[in-house]
Amino acid sequence: MKKLIYALLLIPLIFNPSIVKAASYDFEIESNMEIKYVKNTDYVTVTIEYIREVNNSSYYFPATGDKTFPIPDLSSQTENQITAEREFKKDSITVKDSSGKKVNFSIEDQDDSIDIIVPNYKETTRTLPYKIYITYNTHDYVQVVNQNVVIQAPSLPEDTEFEMTHEDTGTETKVSYNLDILVDKDLQDLSKIWPTTYSFDEGEDFNTYTFSQDSRLGKNPYLEFGTSQIYRFELSYTTPQTDSFIPESYSKLLGNISKNIFELSLPRYFDETNQTVKIESISPTPTKIGVDSEGNIIVTFEVDANKESTISVTGYILVSQDPLEDKTEIPNPSISEYTSVISADTDLSKYLTETQYWEVNDSYVQDEANNIKSGETNVLDLIKADYRYINEKLEYDQTKADSTNDRIGAKQALQGESSVCMEYADAMITILRAQGIAARAAIGYANLREASDTPTSQVRHQWVQVWLPDYGWLSIDPTWESENMDIGQNIHKILWETFNDDELSNTRIYSADSLDSINNIEFNISVYAVDESDIESIDTLKTYEEILPIEEIDNGNNIGDWLNKFIKASTIGRSVAIVLPILLIIVFLIIITTVIRIVIKKIKKNKNKKI
């Protein structure tokens, strides 16, 4: 999930200089941006106030030429989305002078922006400053999911100059970039803001957050309002007929004679975001609901193998985070303290080991990990240093994301191979483990929207979790490439399952028949945000525990589970299941026949005695 950094481009000034040099700034330029969000809308209104002043009476700007104001596209959008958004912006653009009078302008489409071209409609002198106000609407700076609102403002390039000296004349210009973000006072609580240096002003209808130009250098101001979200999930899968030998009528007589067993993971509980799950419907009724050592929910379904069936689960995932004023600080223990805690807890050792794709002991990985670690003394600071390192080393490859995504492992990713979220997570987990930091993989869904904005095919997302004492599992998403790191609570994605090794799926299928038709199965899973008012009968929803008692899964060591799978979903077991009833019937008939013969013989013997 990548984030675009916007840049405001300063166009060189046009002026008619004399040989006189001013004592202070000869010119002052202000390019002030205001982003305003009104509740229950899905766009913001942007106003750019452009002020040009001449302080030195020896200079002036003629009423000729023009000034170009680029409005950038979002590079993450498709071509159709960019085209639609450009038209939305163009329909709302207005340009006015300081008295509110409209100023003529023109628009030109560029490769990555639309340019608003405004003429220098009047001469600019020491007593006559030049002011214009450009206003337009855009969806680019805001994301709205129900009552949760995220506003992201453009950054300034890190090489932005706030003072400039003209090479030929020596004239000096001061340039200012002020940013105000106005938000409706009726929004939900503020939960996140970045940079953390800002000023706040409470108004009658709108609150104003002001960011200085220094705080915006290479940093996109980010405001998030809202502390809870509800997501609906819908899972369905048509199980194919894999057994064409045993008639369906036999299954009705002998229910376990032809079965396929599916073990599926469903969304789990998670403390960091208070994630809970409520089930609306589940079909067929599962035979078992289990929880593994990671806390993943594994549900077992048994379906007839000699006919098509459907597995269907619908429900809701509820997540929440703390408001900014109550936000719990993430612990930052020293690395030595952390190492002592980890070494004393044998259960955490599995989160430090090497695997095929997490090459922890590789010399290249060890060198890189130690180089980063050498500059840090505390764990959270080390995690952030690793985050920056991963973002510098890896570059997201959209082409790979849109095609077959072959897993390459951490080392190849760090050495420049094409990467998507899987590589970002694998690389960071590997570096962390090499540094002695307990880490695991997290799988779920991100960038979630409302139903109308939800794609038909949703791709699973991978990120990282690190164990911290006095906190638990801390979520980290290095695919979010920004100085505003995605660390900690995040209600814009949901956790489905976690892993301490190379496995990235808990789905298992057991069948006595050919699995060609069900290998690499693709479940139809849809996850989207809903409002509580959209849930018709919330009181009828059930937790996993209310459907079946949750059993602990002991990694296949349960004899009862093994025997059940052997009998129902193996060739030998199915043969036994078919033959055994017949043998029992034959044995029963033999016994009955034998008993009858003995009885008859006994009756005849008694008759002979009487005679």
C-alpha cells in the first residue's frame, strides 16, 4: 500500500530589476493552502492563496506573462480514475482576486497533473500587491469510510528553499508555505495526527490544524478521525464433486462414507485493536471450531464428496483504537532488557528462528542487521530504524502485484528483486529476528472501504508483528512507505491469521479422491465497512464460542482428529468404511444363522427324547 508525496513547485519570478539592491527582502511570496472538510462529504475543498509583494520600490512586476499552479494526480490511481478525478477538479475550479472578482484562467493537462495558468492581470508594485485565490474540490486528500475520516495533505519537497537570491541582480526573495486544515467540529474523536508539531484553533463550526512549512519538508500531514469500525465479511466456496464412485444414496444411509474435510481459517480475535468477531450465518454447521497456538481460529467443515456442496460464512469484525488524548504509549525498552526477557521465555524462541524465506543466519542478512542495530540502544527505535532501512532498500513493484506473485524470500528482496507487501514483511521479519527481536507474519485485508467501493476480488495483505513486553503483539506495516510509519493500532485493516514460520495459510483439505479440482482453491472473500445501523439484527449474531465450544489445536497430535480424517478422507479409511458395514452384516447374518441352526437342532433333539 503505497503513499504519494505531493510537491508544490515554485516557478521562478518574473521581474524587471534595476541595479539597486534592497536592504532586506526585495520580494515576498506566500503560497498558503487551506484544506477544508465538511462532514458527510467525500471530498475536500482546497484554497490556494497566492500573494506576491514587492518591498523594494526600485522593482516591479509587469502586467504580462502568467503564473502556473500544478495540481498533481495520485500516482496510485488507474488511468480511468485519474481522468475522472481531473474532470471533478476542473468542474469546481475558480480563480478570484483579493476583492472577490473572478480572474480568467486556462487549464492544461500534463502527464502527471493539470496546470492552472493564471495571467499576471495587474502590475505588482510596492503599494499594489498581487493576490489571487484558487479554489477547487478533490477526493485526493481525503478518505471517508462511514464516520471515519482520514485527511492527508501534500508535503513540501525536502529541498524547498524559503529564501532565494537572484544570481544576476542579487535581489532576495522570501517564500512562505502555510497550511491550514479545517475540519468539521462534528467529526468523531481525533485518533492520529502527524507531524506531531502543529498548532490548534477551535472555531465555532470548524477546528483548524496549522502546520508550519518546516514540519512539512518531506512529510505529508496526516489527520485521522474515528476510533471504531465495523466490517462485514462474506466467505463462500462451492466444494466440487470429487467422488464419482459412491452413489449419493449410499451417503444418506451411511453418512460418513464419502466425505471431504475442509479446515478453514476465519477472522480471529486480536488485542491491539480489540478485534472481535460476530457470526451471522455459517453453513454447513461446522464439526469443530479450534484455536491454534498463534490464536488463529480454525473451523472444520465436513461435506459430501460425491456431490457439489457450498461452504458459506457471513459475519462482522469489530475493531477499535484509542483516541489521541488517551493513546497508550508504545513501550521502548532497552535492547539489553528486551534480550533478557526473550531469553527467559522459551515460548518466544520460535519467533527468532530461520526458515526458508527468512534467512536469519545468512551472513549478508546478519551484516545488514548488525549494522542497523549498532546505532540503536532501544527496541522501538531499532524497529523504526529497520522500517526506514526496508523502505530504502525495497521498491514496490505494481507489475508483480498484478501478476503471479512468486515468493522470493527476504535476502533476494533486500538485494533488489521485485517486491510487494510479502517481500516487505519477509525482509523486515528476517532483519528483526537476526537482531534478536521476536517477530511473526500477519495476514489480513487492508485499504478497506464501504461496499460500493469494494473491489470484486480482494487480495490478502501481509505485514509484521513484533512482541513487546507490557504490550503484546505490535503491528508494523513497512509497505506503507512514509516517514509517518504505520506502527501500532490501525482500524483500516483487519487481521485474519498470523504465522511464526513460512506457512501463510491455515487452509487444509483432506480427501480420499483426486485433489486436482480443489488444489490452490480460491475462496470468494469480501470484506467491507458497514455502519452499525446497517446490521438488521445485531442481537442474533453469535460469537465462535456460542456456535461451538472452542477447542485447542495441538498441531495434529489429537488421535481422535487423526482417526476421523483417516476413516472419512483417506482411501484406506473409506475402503474400511465401505467394507466394514458389509463385514458386520455378514458376521451378523452368520451369527444369526448359527444361532437359528443351534436352536433348531436343540428343538429336534428334545423331540427325539420325548419319543
